[in-house]
Amino acid sequence: MSPVSRRRKGAKPSQSGQRVLRTVQPAAPEEPCDCPNCSGAELDLEDLANTLVGGAGELLKVDDPLDAEFFAAGFLAIGAMAGETFDEALQEGILPAVARHESSEALAVLIALDAVGAGPVAGDAAARLERAGLALPSWAGELRGPVRLGQSLRFADSDGDASMLVCTFERAGRGHGFVVHADHTDCDAAAEIALFPTEVLDEVLEEIRSDARHAGLTVTSEVLDPAELRWQIERALDAREVHDLEDGDPEPPSDILDEENDEDVPDYHLLAVLLRARIRTLPEPTRPPAPHGSTE
């Protein structure tokens, strides 16, 4: 559980625990980034909407709503690279343009984006299309079901340099969990996020303990109440977001291939969007947000 430094372009992730935790960081891009923030190009909102709807055919074929959330979270993570203007463009341009397609694909996109926190415009537009009689995707009912918190744990190492936040969520009989590695030597920022199915929770917990033993560290664990879990995760995600903005060169979010295991692994930025959607279902923290770089 030694702290993992913030990843820079070209950095190689540790392979420890990757089989269970499925943690990987983005590889360095071979070509210069062509996102609007880096290239200076203007966002073509209609084109973005057309691309979203055009790629949504697969959304109508999937059964697991988590797949729809991946689709939407990936788009929001990439959009964040466009800078502070993206949210305004999303609400005033992209989402209305998606809704104008008036198709089942457009409805699926709007429902998925609403689920991961795209804002009220997505939900309102989806409701209008639904009232117009467009068919809902098969996963819509499950996606809109209540999310329940299961495990809520914090593991801290004896040096006080790092901690692991482990939480699981259940919705309509399906479960998944997250591990957030918080680096307390780096403003408590999230260094990594891993996603895992709840059926391997015991393996994940043993992986954390095993890594600590191999590093010669003593690990203590505690159960967090839901509000405190949300506070801890928000602190880690918010600090990482500040650092990414300070770096000025965030890597493009994407699903990349883990060559060792031949699996598609969601990257940090996509999982951060999805995790924020999950913790918004938890009670508000009872203490104010931690100032950046402060200690408890």
C-alpha cells in the first residue's frame, strides 16, 4: 500500500493486483492530442450530437445498465478535457441536439447521460422523448432503480502515506465495487480507481492486505458510515481533479487494452465520473469539504 505517485504521460502502472482489481492507467498517446482544449478548435456541437447518437446503436443491444453508464461516463470524461466551456456547451447545445434526433438511440443516450450526472437537461429531454412514445432501452428500468451501498471500508497503512477506500453498490440484483487509492503524500489525491464485481470482494480485500504485508506495512481497517465514505472519496477525487488541471495535459480518457490479460479496462477519468454518480446517492457529508492540500 505504498503511495502511487500521480501518473504522467508515459508512466507504467504497477501490475500488482491487476488480475483482481483490473487497474490500469492510460498509455501515452502516439499522436498529439486533438481535443478542443489542446488543439484550439471550436466544438462542433451538432457533430458531437450526431456522433453520440450514431454510436448509440450498441446501447440498444446491451442488457447491463453499467454498459450504458460506461458509454455516458466516457463521453463526459472526454468532454471535460475541452475546458470550463464544455458544461455550457453540453447543456445548451449538445443535449438539445441529441434530443432533436427523436429516436430510440437518442433516448438511450439521454437516459445514460442523465444517470451519470450530465445535468437536468438530459433528464428533461429524455422525459419528453419518452412521453412522445419512443421505446425505452431494455436496461432503462434497472438503471433507474435504487442504488444501495454495501461495503464501506477504509484501509490505512502504518506510515500514514496512503489509504484504500473500498465500497460496493447493488442495484436490481447486480453488484460492483470500487477501490480508490488515496495518496496522502500528494494532497490526499486519488492515484488510481479500480472497478470489480462484488463476487470477488474477498479477493480484493486479501489483495490489499497482501500488498501491505509484502511492503512491510501494518494496515488498519475501519467501517465508514455512508456520509463519511462520500467525504473521503470526494476529497480524493477533488484533489486529483485540481492536480490534473494544474498539469495542463490530462490524458485522453478511453477504454484501453490490457495486453497482459487481453481485457478492456476503463481508465481513471471514466471511473471517476461513474464513481461520482454512485456517491451522489449517499447522504451529504456532515463536515465541510476538505481544503485542498490540508491535513485532517
